[in-house]
Amino acid sequence: MKREVSDLNILNKFTQDFCAVVNEYSKYIIVSGFVAISHGRSRGTEDVDIMIKKIPFFDFDKMHKKLLESGFECLYPSDVEEIYHFLEDGDNVRYSWKDIEIPNMEVKFAKDSLDEEQFTNRRKIEFTGLDIFFPKIEEAIAFKEEYLKSEKDLEDAEYLRIIYEGKLDSEYIEKYKQKIKDIKLK
């Protein structure tokens, strides 16, 4: 019997390989939909979202070169200075495996004190079996419920609440939602 690699295994490998390079140069966290997907939620995605701590151009250039050496490419723009300026301006860029657009990694720099705080609380979550950093689960839930609010995000948050039933700090989630209102939604 022939076994094939599932899409989820490809997404996991893509994410771990990308994060292994980024981790050499900057702190990062995987955010948004992949947090729930990595916990077993069955839903499709073509991209993984990563937030990285802003680093100087010199270090970003080294990271970009290492990503290229590791088989990744930036879908647009291709010039490293342009990529860096996009990120500095608050825009996102996407990397994929060379010549394969899906899956891709949507990269953004941390933008404010709340984003920076998530790096302090980041953790690897044994439950996922992945060697990557995620935000604190309570923070991920708060962002999905208070800031993102799409149908998919609310379903992701509900799923995470079920997975972590009895283990969540509800008071922390509510305090974090208030921080989101004060910093991101002001």
C-alpha cells in the first residue's frame, strides 16, 4: 500500500522549516488560523501567519538570504530592501517554497506594545507536536474574539476553548481583550 503525505503534514513541515530559519535571527510567533489547525481543527488554509520581532535591516538581509538558501522565496517583492520597507511600513509579505505558491507564509513585523508582549509569553505547545512558537492560548483566543472577529476566527476561538476547557484563565482573556481595545482598537 502506497502512503502519501497529507496536506496537513506538508503545512506542518513548511511551517517548521520556515520557523527554524527565522528563529536564528528573530523572535517570532505563529498566529491566526494555524494556531487552531495545529490543535486538530479541520479547516482549510493556504497560508500561515507569522509575526516577527522587528530586526535591523542587516539581520533581516541575512535571514532573507538564509531563507533563499533553504528553498524559500518571497512572492512579492523580490528585492530584499523592498521587502524590508514593506514590513517597516506595516505591510505583509509572503514567502513560499521556491516555485510553489501554496502554502505560503504571511510575514509581518510586530507593530505595537501588545504585539511585543506576545513575544514575552510565547511558547511551544507540546499538544501540537510542532517545534514552533505560538502565542499564549488565552492571547490567541482574545485576538480572535475581540480583534479579528471573522466567522472563521470565532469558530477557531470556540474550538480552542473546547480543547483547553478547564485550563484557560478566563480573567486573563478578558484583561487581554481590554488591552486590545486600548491599544489596537483606539
